[in-house]
Amino acid sequence: MEIYRLLAQTKKAAGLPKAGSIDFLPFGFEACRPGLRTIVNYALQQNLMQRKIDVTELLDDTTRALRP
């Protein structure tokens, strides 16, 4: 959790992302949520998974609690 806090603090100190620009350094659960949803959908299409899961099921409680 400390490493995550330091990453968030460093990003904020650098003034990133700039207002109105794309965040090219996203991290954290919410930043990864769209990509994880896409992975779940592709896995379903390829029959690699038997049921659709919510991305929150992929992470433990500590990881879910991390916020930028």
C-alpha cells in the first residue's frame, strides 16, 4: 500500500495528468477496470471462462481498497 501511495504522490507532484489531456500513466483499480472488462469479454468469447465475472472478483480486498 505504501508503494501505491508513493506512486500516486509522485504523479500528483509532477502535475499529471495535465488538465484536459489524456492520462498516459494510469494506474490503480479504476484505471484498469475497462481493460479488465475487455479481457473478461474476450475470454468469454473464446470459451476460456464458463461465466461472466465482475472485475472486482479478480482482486483481493487490499487491492480493491487502493485509490489514487
